[in-house]
Amino acid sequence: MKKNLGAFVIPTGIGASIGGFAGDASYWARKFSEKLQLIVNPNVVNAGGFSGINENMLYVEGYTLDEFFRGKCNLLPINKKNKIGVIFDKSIPQGILNVHINTINAVKTIYGLDIIGYDITDENAGVEFEVDESNISTGSVHNITTILESGKRLIQKGAEALAIVCRFEDDDFDDYSNGIGVDPVGGVEAIISHYISRELKIPCAHSPAFDDITISQEIVDPRCSSEYITPTYLPCILIGLSQAPHITKTEGYNIKDLNCLIMPHNCLGSIPVFEALKNDIKIYAIKENNTVLDITKSLIDDKIIEINTYQELYDKI
């Protein structure tokens, strides 16, 4: 197994200027994966109808990522595509559900993914989302256990990874589409995927379903444009989950194999950063990537290495 392992992490819902929109950090993920076996969180490569993932990346949801950094789980790269089950929120209208089923069939046909089927939750999930007073994306799920029960049924049918699709009421995304706001749904999506990962211990990712699936005719910020030319956001998570590593106790990579962690420079107050410091893993804080937070090297540890640009780091490693 290759030991030149890195992690490229951009947290969701905090307005990262690179990676805070829709797969807009994919270019740099792909560049770094030329030199590293690269762990990425879905936020880095998810891009609606596109995906920045490649075969040298390990697609790992946030809760599992934290557990990996804590040394509580290993990541085992797979040698075949995962069997994927899809969870649909019962509240999704039939017409919108049909569009998502067509999307599943298209992805299966084009990419040859092993999607075993879907399950509809017994009750409405009840997702709400907002951007709070700190300008951070957040929200709530009134009936998250109905998602869990649906996931259990799919696992019984052989699913090794879960795609979750919940209904989101449409809202005003003007700031986000203009490239000046936070992704308003990213925070509650993380709540959903963290919970399912914690309870079921298999790879998962979330895709929102909106009632209005009209394709925008307005020009939007290039960083989020991939989400404005498709009626669903399922393709990217299905492609990512198809090659997500299995979560194990003993096999595969563990935290001791990690050589470096790459983060935006002012969101350093996270579990991966603190655990990387404990394990003497190099942390590169990229100054060109800003978030709405202000947690920098000066507040954490002088051992963190500040680098001006992703290009400068690429040339260095």
C-alpha cells in the first residue's frame, strides 16, 4: 500500500473562497493527487452533475474523517465499485422523485455503477436550513431516525454505501449564486451525513432535492455554475461513493500513515488539525483560501505551515 498519503480538507458551509461552492476545489485536488494518495471530503469534489474525484482519491465524509484523525478507524481502499443504496425522503413529490430515478439510471448506464436500488423513508424527514448570525450554514432535521431506518433496510439488501436525498424547501440563493455567500444547505447536509455515518459505519453522502428543478437561465458565479445546469445533484455523490474506502478497525490506512493535511488558512479549529498536531503531521494552511471564520495559525500552533497559494504548495510537495 502506498504510504505517500495526504488529506485535502475544505469544511462545508463556511464560505471557503475556494471549495465553498460546487466542486471548485476539484482542480487542486486532482493536482495534489498526482503526488499523493489523497483523502478528500465530499465538499472538495462534489459538483452537481460533475465530480472532481479520481482513482487516487479517497472520498470520506466528515464524521468518518474525524474518526480517522482520532485514530478510531482505518480507511481501506477498494478494488471494485461499492454497492450503493439510495435513500429518498418520503416528502419528495412524485415528479421530482422520477427525475432523480432517471438520474440514477443515467449514472448506472454511463459509469457502470453498482446501484442496488432505492428506499423511501417511512415518514417525512423534515429538513430545514439557514445561514445563522455568524454567516455559517446550519439547520435541523425533525425526523432523522426515519432516514436511519431506511439506511438499515438498504444495508440488509447489500448496500456498502448510502446516497441520501432529502427534500429542501427552496429559498433565496442569490448571494451564493453571485459568489459572495455561504452555501446555505451545506451545514444541514453535514448534520445528516454525520449522523448516518456515526450510526451505520459505512460511507454516505447527501444530495438535496428541490421542488423547483427549472434550469437557471441567468449567468452565475463560475464556482457554483455546475449546480445551475442540472435538475439534480445526485451524479457527483454516486460517483464519489462508488469508490469510497471501507471503514475498518485494522485494515487499510490509519492516522500514522498520513504525511500532511491541507486546509484553508483561517478555519483551523477542527478535529483534523488538532489530531494532526498531536501526531506530528505537517499542516499546510493556504492563505489564498479564506472562510467566514478567523481561526488562524496564531491561535492554534506555530508548527502550522502557512503557504500563500495552492500552486506554491504543489510545487513544494
